[in-house]
Amino acid sequence: MPTFLASRHDERAPVTGTVAPRPLLARLRRHRSALFVVAVALLLVQMAVAMVSTAVEQTPTIDEPVYVGTATVYVQQHDLRNNPEHPPLGKLIIGTGLLFAHPHLDPGFRGDQTELGRHVLYESGNDPWRVMLWARLPVIVLTLLFGLVVLAFARELAGRTGALVALALYAFSPDVIAHGSLATLDVPAAGFLLTSVWLVWRARRRPLPYLPLSAAALGATVATKMSMLPAIPVVLLLAMASVWHARRPDGGTAPPTVPDADGGTAPPSGTRPNVRLLGQAAAWAAGMAVVVVAVVWAAYLAVDPRLRWSAPADLPAVHGLRAFLIGHLPLPAPYRDGMRVQFGFENATWQGFLFGHLYRGHLWYYLPAALLVKTPLGMAALWAAGSLALLTVRRLRPAAPYLLIPPALLLATAMTGSRDLGVRYALFMPVFLAVAAGCTVAAGREAWPRWAGRARVGSVTAGLVLFVAVSSLLTYPYYLPYANEAFGGPAKTYLRLHDSNVDWGQDLGRLADRLKERHPHERVWLVYKGAGVPSAYGIDARDPRTVPAARVHGLLVVSDTAIDKADARLRSLLATSRRIDEVGHSMTLFRRP
């Protein structure tokens, strides 16, 4: 035998004739469990660093002082009077951090919830930086824990590789990082809902103990945000489907069996077993509904065990089906009054801004358009591919209702709302669809054409995940104003969107540093949209809209949302000023001669 043939023959395994694995690949296979754990840890550490460092640098956003002030009252005074439009659980979570900050609050203070937040942060001798960091840390921890839920859900559907894809999309999501680093309610509500759905999915094998746990998580969802209420009937129907699957052989494709006279089993006659099984599923759903209600009650009783409550004097009137719904829900009076407040918000007319167009009212396509701007391009592609895989691959298809219906219903509901203020109203999308995207690599040739085999799908998926990671890392630490490359990146977001999409009042601290570094001792005119107090950060500025335009000279600083919504007076000032700098992609500095 020629030498080169002999050497090739020696490289083959003696029995099977297959090529022996390379030593490196063999070692990687032996240690793949450890490598999986390391990869998970690295992704979560990256996310933790991004959120903590962002939380340290950002001043309070518009909603945060209200939640922090309310949480302080919860912890110190056990009073439910503030912020009734949101249930207590999310603010109780924020309050766990405030236990370490020990903010001072005047027991005799009386004011509305906005005044309360300002009083706690700026008027009571507290350090606003310290208070805000401790308020944000519990939400950061919860956001990381929800990443483990994303990982576990995707691993059950798509294995380790799919789980890493899902976790990477979650951990690099600019929207999840941005809002997961704030003392707000959007990430906790979305994460609790995903947890509930994951546990319902697990109940397909064993309803007990997963359905009671799922009900507790669903209760936590609606005890955090009322906008999640439409998810309750969906999750309960999914729970019934899981019970049906768990109680029937062959995953519900074969009829149930009963013992026969010979000690074997036989299919029952008639439809009575199916009716009995349907009754069992309905009983499980009813039990879950009771647990959901109990969790909501527990959240209120945790604040005030005596449940003292007086309805606000300016409570909006609600009529029709909404009034019927509120009147018949077995929930605490403050929850039902909070629903009235929310319906009052929906009846109001708000100002919106989309793609350079300022308008009053509501655009039904606002949220899909905003998601298009603020979702990394690779992430959007993987969302679509994962959703397609869930719908077309037989072994993944049972999971499609669990992963696609809840976010689709909530998105449709949010699209009918009147507040076009940010993608935070649809933050459940990157949370749920991260799990769906993980199914892309699990589909292989079952979902894609032959030319797009498993290896090519894996390579394309890895490339898209890398694209998402690079896009996310490049926007650090300015996650709140993120926009993808197709729309010019975060520096151009204010040209497309406004409010919490780009400028939520988060950059007063960065502005103070910029003024001290580059513009010391200059006269500063400031149009700021936010809940922070500029003087608390060393910014000495006046509002140019309070004096004649002829007196406005020097440095003019304007929040980008104020630019988007500028009235005739501010537009005139901007038109006669020269843009010289920007801070955090949310505030623009002009020089006015």
C-alpha cells in the first residue's frame, strides 16, 4: 500500500471507519457542560456590568421618583395613598433596596405623588445618587434572574445551543438593559409573565407543582402592572391545554384509557372521559385564578395589613363594559380604583412623535414602528426565524401558542392604547421572542431548505448573534436612546422617536460633568424634560422660555424630546442658534449669539 494511503487509513477508526475526532474537539465535548456554564456566566456578567454601570451614571427618569417616593411611604408608613394606578408589588421590590438606603421622609409630608418623589430625592437631605442606585439594584437582580428563565425555557425547547442564543439576545437587548437598570415596572412585569408561561409549559408533563407556581407568577405579573390583565385568560387557557396534554396518552393524540376486565387497558366508549378531562382542566384553571387573586390581595396587605383606603377625589368616571368589569373583579378596592385611573389616562389625548411627525392622538402602528427602530437588526431576523420554526417544525409546534400568543395579544392590546410614549409598553416582546429565537438552531433541516442545512443555519445564527452583541456593545452606556443601524444609531433616535425611547430625563448628571469640563462659568439656558432637579447636580440654569428671546445669549441646552415637541417660541430660539455638542444622545447643546 502506498505510504499516503496507509497514513490516511491509519487516521480512520478501526471498527466504524469514521474519522477520529480531533483532540481539541474531543476535549471540548468532554467539557461542554462546564463550557455551557461559563458561557451563561459570561453573558449574565456582561449584562450585570452594563446595567449597574448605567444605573450608577443616570439621573432619575420621569417615572422613577414617583415609584421611589411611593416605595418609601410603603416601607416607612404602610400607606397605599400614592400611585394607585399601579399595584404595589413592583414598588415593594424597589422598596427592598431602599431598606439599605434608609432615605429620610418627613412623616408629616402631604403632597401628590410627583411632589413626594421630589421631596424624597431632593428636599429631605438624602443623597439622590445613593437612593436611586439602591432603588434600582433589586430590579437589576430580578432582570438577571429572568435571564435564567429565558435560558431554561429555551433549553427545554432547543437544547444548550438554542438556550445560549436566547440568553445572548436577552442579555444584549438594549431595551431590556435600559429598562432593567431603572427602578420601574416594565421588566418585572414582563419577566413574571414569561415565568408563568414557562411553568405552564412545564405542566404539560406534571400539572403539580407547576400550575400553582405559574399562578403565583401570573399573580405577581398583574400585581406589578395592570396592563398585563389581558394575559390572564390566555395563560389560563394554556394551562387547560397543558392539563389536557398531561392527562392523555401520546400527548393528547390518543384517547384516554381505562382498565378492562382482564387487567389490561382499553379505550373508553363515548365522550364522557373527554368531558371529565375537560372538567379537570377547567378546575385547574379556576384554582389558578383563585391563586392569582390571592397574590394580588397579598401584595396590598403586605403594604397595609388593615387595607386602609380612601378613593381619590378626582377619580375618573368609568362607564359601560369597563365599569361592569371593575365592579365585578374580586380584587381590592385600591386596585379597582387604580384601573379607573388607567382608563382615565386612556381617555386623555396625548402628544406623539414618530419619524419627525408631531401629532396629537394615537397611531395604531406606533409600537410596531418604534420596535422596528429600536430592535437590533440581527435580533429582528432571529425573532422572525424562530417564530417560523415554532410554527413549521412538528416537535416545536406545541410550544408556539405558549411563546407567540401572549406577546401577540398584549401587543395588539397596547396598540389600541392612547399613549404613544415608548417601546417600554411592549417590553414583553424582546423577553418572549428571545426564547422563540433560540428555536432557530433547533429546527435544522426540518424548517429550512436543504441548502440551508444545520451547519449553515448555525453559522448564520452565530453571525446574527454576534451582530446583535456588537450593536449593543457599541451603544454602551447609552442604551435608552438606542436605535439600530438602519435608522442611524442612537445619535439619530431623536429624529424618529421621543420620550422614553430616547430622552427620559436621564442625563442631568452627564450634562453637569460636560458643563464643568467644557463650559465652566458660562451662562446656561436649559429646557429640560425630566423629573430631576438641575440645581441638585450643580447646574445653574434658567429656562429661556420665561424671558424675552433677545435676552437669551450663550449656551442653550435642550432635551431632545423638547426639540421634537418644540412650540413656536422654542423653535425660533433653536433656528437662531448653532448646534455645538450633545450629551448622552438625549440632550443637545447650542450656541446662541
